[in-house]
Amino acid sequence: MDVQIQETEKGYEIDVYTDKKIAVVVKGDEERIYLPESSKNNSTYYTENYKGLNPTEFGYKLIHRGQLTEYEVLG
């Protein structure tokens, strides 16, 4: 598994290269758990405009809006 993080004008773009089903925990100004968008519960934390992990040909991609101080990939 490989993770690449890049800061963009939209937020932090996190690419996870994997063939496993995963979740991503992001800590910063708040803690968020990102699940695959096909999951029935997209997040363990309520948020109105939730975007989950988007599947890609190499794994998953997400955009985290807000501060990013630490992350963990579960799976």
C-alpha cells in the first residue's frame, strides 16, 4: 500500500494505492473517517456534505477540506 498526499486549492488530495478495501482516518482541526462511497454509512461522524473515498483504477482518492496533521489508513 502506498499513500501520496498533495495540498491543492480544494484541500488535501489523498491517493491510496491498494487493492484492499480501506478506510482513512484524518486528524486536524477535526477528526474524520472516510469510507468507500458505496458504504451505507459514509462516515461515523455526521456531516451534511459528505464525500467518501472515490474508487480509482489504482485504489482510492479523497479530498479532505480542512487542516491535516495526521492520517491513518485502515484495512
